[in-house]
Amino acid sequence: MIKKPSSAYVHIPFCTQICYYCDFSKVFIKNQPVDAYLQALIAEFRSYQIKHLKTLYIGGGTPTAISAQQLDYLLTELTRDLDLANLEEFTIEANPGDLDAEKIAVLQKSAVNRVSLGVQTFNDKHLKQIGRSHNEAQIYETIDSLKAAGFHNISIDLIYALPGQTLEQVKENVAKAVALDIPHLSLYSLILEHHTVFMNKMRRGKLNLPTEDLEAEMFDYIIQEMEAHGFEHYEISNFGKPGYYSQHNLMYWNNDEYYGCGAGASGYLDGMRYRNRVPIQHYLKAVQAGNARLTEEVLTLEEMMEEELFLGLRKKTGVSIAQFEAKFPFTFKERYGRIVEELVAQGLLVDDPQRVRMTRRGLFLGDSVAEKFILK
């Protein structure tokens, strides 16, 4: 009997504005076949005959860029066949400024119990500079309205190391974030992705980014402040009050399998990673033909072990050696002992016989530490 995943990711690729740093699968919503897309998405979701989920996550794009009626259709149809008693965490991403009273009312009567807001920064000048359409005042309005509607499991995303950003401005952002009295924050350093406005600017020498030393100082300050205010730094970029870690994201970092539905969405089923077709018209045709996928890749044992480490090391608790050995036919020491010793000596891993986990310096260097475990 194949164990079915207990998580699903659903992708809404529409945005009311395209941000300068974003390389996710998304399109400007105007003149898009939104209704046809939502119907295809529901058809794909139903094809998996999902009855029991622990976490369901609607991401984007901007899921709240669609109308209140479309949002109602999406939330009703997604949960129609689900046993809601099992659904512990149902998250939707939203933008401040997109969430009007009508959409909040739709969320309120749905099974959604967690809202993740793309705040990015409280500084109006920086918001403009990165291509966001909301302003600082709308952040507070949206959070107040969500709390008034009974939502308390609210998370916000912030980006630091923005062009021209100073440590003072990061301190200001952190203070404003903490003052919101919400239980979860994700803080990402700006990463330049290909095919984005920012990458093109950088190539032309027009992007004044903070130095790596300043970025490290920002990272240290963020961790210190968040921990001082009762947040636990449980993953490289994520901070949660006890009991409010993102269950859905932990599923990724624990390397569990999940369904992925929607244009450009990825999923992981029966040891196979797949990616759906994109652009939207291709996805619609593919769903109609009965298979939304563009690529399917069955992982080798080697790749499975690499992913277990690469993903697990993002968590502050790292990877349990006992769990790794229960999953794979190798002793951890014979495969990775030498690498662990070297990284401990460099101050990047904690010297811990039970778990492989990063020091604060290791967490700042993140992926480049995890890459050391990919045996060439």
C-alpha cells in the first residue's frame, strides 16, 4: 500500500503587478482566462482523489489577485471532498492592498486558517523601488482587518539586503514587524534571479546592493531581535512563536512527498518529482488531455540522500542521523563523516553526535554549506 502524501500545494499564477525581483511562475492578471484556469486547477486537484490532507497551501503569483467570487469558488471546490477534521493548516498567500472586505469575508467562511502576507518592507520608498503596489498604511489596515475577522495565525514575508538599504532601515523594519503582534515571520535576503528587472539592472551596474559583511550584520541583527521577542529561529529564513511554525514548509524541509497542482507547480509523489506545464494556455490544454505534467524525474538513491540533507539542513534542528540511517542503507559516518569533521572545524556545523545542524555562521552561508554534502 503506497502511503499518500498529506500535503498539497496549489498555484495561482496571477498578479496585479509584477515585482522586480520575482522569478516565480506568474502572469499579469489582465485579460487572462482566470475562470478557465480555476476550473482546470480543480480538475487536476480532483484527479488525485485527495481525501485527507494535513496541510494545504495556496501560493502564487498572488492568490488574492482574483475576484472575491473566484476566490470563493476556489476555496469551496478545493475542500469539497476533503475531510476537514484532518486539515490542520490551510494557508493562503495574500498581498496587503489586494485583500478587501469582500475577500476577507470569503476567507472567513472558508476552511483557511492561516494567511501569509507579502509585505517585503515597511518603507514606502523601497516598496516602490522593488515594484510592489501596496504602501505601509495598507499593511496595517490589512492585518487589523484580518485580526478583526478572527485570523490570528498570520505570517508576513520581509526582504532585507535591498538595493541601498542600510542597517538602520533593517532595524526599523524589524521593529515594525515585531510590533504587529503576529506569530510568524519569514525574512529573506534579496536573491537576484535570472530574467528579472533587478538582474538586468545589476548587469548594467545600476543596482547598489549591500556588501556581504553588511548583509551578515543584518542577518545577525534580525536573529538577535527576533529571538529577544520570543520568536524561534527554526529555519534559515523563518521565525515562529512556539506552536506557530509553518507546518507546510516544514513538510518540504523534512523532504516529505506532496501533491503540486497548477501551472508550473512542482510535486513529489512515489519517489518522483514532477513539474507541471506552463504557460497557462499549455496547462489548460494539458489538463484537458488528462496530464498536466511537463517533466517527471524518478530520483536515484543518491539524489534522495542529497535532498534529505540539502533540505533538512535548512532547519535549525538539522538532520537526525538516526532517521537518516533508518531511511537509507548506509551509515552516516562512512558516507559523510569526513565532510562533517571539516565543517565542524570551520565553525559551520555544530559538533553534535545525534544531528547534523548548522551554526549561526553556517546558517548565514546556507546553501553553500549544504552543497558540501553533494558528493561528486
